Amino acid sequence: MNITFTGHQIDVTDALKTFTTSKLQKLNRHFERIKNVDVIFNVEKIRNIAEATIYVPGESIHASSESDDMYS
């Protein structure tokens, strides 16, 4: 699985990459052939937004979440 990290208004630290990678590894239980994952972290004032687009053969899956803490 190839994971690409992008940060808007935030520096993507190694700790954030490690945390996110460990969470995304759990997707292998549901999807056997994940080609690529694009992760975007965005900070807008007090809102922390994490978005992920997962590319599997034949389709792509998009998810986003907003929280006060980037690790939640």
C-alpha cells in the first residue's frame, strides 16, 4: 500500500504519519488489493480536518473527519 501525505496549514510530522499508517493498515482486513491512499491534513483556525481517498481496483473510497485534535 502506497500512502501519500499532504498537509495544508500543518507540518506532517513523523508521529502523525506513523499514527495514520497504523490506522490505515487495518483496512487490509477489508480490502485485499489497496493500490494507493492519499491523506490530506488541513487546519482551519480551530478545526482539524483529515481526509483520505483509498484507491482499490475498480473504485475509490473517500472519507473525511473533523475534530479538535488531529489524533482523534
